[in-house]
Amino acid sequence: MATAARDVRNRGKVAPGDKPMVDALVPAVEALDAAADQGVEAALLHSAAADGAEATRRMTARMGRARNLGERGVGFIDPGALSVAIIFEGLAAKP
């Protein structure tokens, strides 16, 4: 997972805080890495991704299409970050 997150960051030339989808992906992957040996539940990963997505609400986008909004984008969750949170929500709901 960490390799995939790194590849997404490198391909998009983005970092956490730029208000891209990696603001949800990176916290989820870090939670996964931190709990890999503890049999962590997928719900924890969804929580980390959802928290990362929610954090984008306070950010001004520096990358991606949202960058064109400038300060007008503050107050809105980044759609890519929300998509990542939804993916992890689906994984958490899977039996």
C-alpha cells in the first residue's frame, strides 16, 4: 500500500496539504502500516481516510482542478479525497 500511495504522489507531483486525494490516502496507508501486525480492522483505515478527507475542507488547493478555485475552494472537501474515503468505507463494510 505504501508503494501505491508513493506512486500516486509521484505521478501527480503532489504532497499532503496540496488538497489532492493523497490527503485521505496517506493517512489511511499510515494507519495500515502502523497496525499491520495488530490485525487492525478496516474501519480504522476508513476513519483515517475520512479524517484526511475532512481536513481538505480547510485547505486551499495547490494542485489539480480545484487549484483554479483558489480561496473559494476553502470550506469544501476535495472530491478525490472523498473518493478515497468512500473506497475505504466500502472495504470496511465488506464482511
